[in-house]
Amino acid sequence: MIRIGIDAMGGDFAPLEAVKGCITVRTVMPEVCPVLFGHKDKINAVFSELGVDSNLFEIVHAEEEIEMSEHATKAIAHKKNSSINIAYRYLVEQQIDAFIGAGNTGAMLVGAMFSVKAIDGVQRPVITSIIPKLAGGFGVLIDVGANADCKPEVLNQFGILGSLYAQHVYSIDNPKVGLLSIGEEKEKGNLLTQATYPIMELNDRINFVGNIEGRDLFNDKADVIVCDGFTGNIILKLCENFYYTLSKLGVDNEFLNKFNFKKYGGSAVLGVNKAIIVGHGISKEETFVSMFKLAADVVNSKLIDKIKQSF
């Protein structure tokens, strides 16, 4: 049995959609035991409203909540009894195997760094996202928002982390790693990509295929696409809006529908000592179920151990 904690108070529709997600997970993923962190009275009220016995679920009371608009570092430091802080204590004490949340992303990341901590040798933990491929399957985009400014050595580590993630969670054999730039040639790009290229080229721990351009995001040139978090977040938000805009215009296409984030849930945080998944603030039941599945995949693949061994 995999015990996965969830911040029941995180997200725009908390705790209703988080609770609904937990109820569904108990049915579709019997190997997973959801552990809900949050205000017990509010959570119990939702279970009662849905006609489900809350005693069937483990609920850990948290008196405080970290709001979406709060300063992440201050909130983690001062709200010791928040659902996020208490869940991280459970994670460190190995009372849960993974933790998911769709609340304050900054607080999720800061809390992870303060409590779970980075794996020895990892300079900067990173957030990933999957990118649909025209030929089928998915690629990994890394970073998508955790590190707006990066050094070449950090991008090189992103390549290693993304490669391990693609290999062990998405079963991509010898994943091709590309560096996102404005041209294929080695000398193209800004100062960061120009300095990163020769480092990644000499890295025998990854299958580096050189620079890739924005037009290569959805083809098979690279399985892992490396960039700084500023660039990656813009790409991620653009893809989300691309899907919503065309959907509103009545476009119904199999490939387009792969950009619906609800189907995939959250993004894995790589480079920390435990399995952590952060989700979109507007996550609903379907998305939370997907987050549980991704967390279970990370745990079952023993990805964290493999990253520790690699570093």
C-alpha cells in the first residue's frame, strides 16, 4: 500500500475537489491510501455533503492554511501548523510515501527545500512538465518555473534529472536530451545556452543531441527539453492557452486534447529527497486523481533512489 498525502486545503476549489479526488482514488487505485491534511471540520463537512463516511479516510488536522497569495517563505516560516508544513513533517518521518498539492506552489517548493531538502549533489531542484508528441507519447520539459535564472552547470544537471525521469517514469529508453535555443548551431543562443552547450556535450551520463528550437517541441528530435524556468514557464502557459483558445473556438482534435492539463495533473519536483507533485490551482477531481497516479508512478519506479545513486 502506497500512502500519499494531499493538501486538502490547497487549490481554488478546496477542500471539495481534493476530497472528491480522494474518494475516486480509493475506487480506481486500490493500492493507494490517500492521507488528507487540512482542517478536519471543513473536510468532514465535505464528506458529509457527498454522503461518504469520512471515517474510511485518514485525516490529519491542520489548524492553519497557506493562501495562494501569501509570500511563500514567510508562510512556511510562520505557519508551522499549516497543512503543507504538517504534511512535510509526515513525509520526512516516512509516515507517507509522497505528497501532492495544488495550493501555493512557492510554499510547496520552499517547504520541500526546508524540510525534505535537496538530494546531495543537486544544486537546484526543478519542476517538470510533459509535452505531447505528434507521433505519440510524451516528452519532458524541464524547468517550468522553479528557477527563473540558471547557471550552465544547473542546466546540465537538469539534463541528468530529466533523463532519469523520462527513463524510469515514462519508460523512454536512452532518452534524447536537447537544449532549447534559437538555432541548431552550437554557437547560437544567449550567453547561458552558449556556455551550457559544451558542458552538456561532454556529459556522458546523458544522450545529448544538441540545440533544439521551439518548432521541435512536438516532434521526436528530443525526449527531454532543457531550459531555464523563465522560458519553460512561458512555454507551459502558452500551451495551456493554446488548448483553451482553440477549444473555445470549437476545435476538437485528438492531439490538441493532449494539452488538457486536467488529464495529467501536476508536475514532479525533481532533485529532492521525496516524491512531491505540485498541481495547478484550478485543479478539480480528475486532476487530483492524475496527481495521485503520477505520485504512485514516481514511488513505484524508485526514481528518488535512482537520482541519489546518480548524483
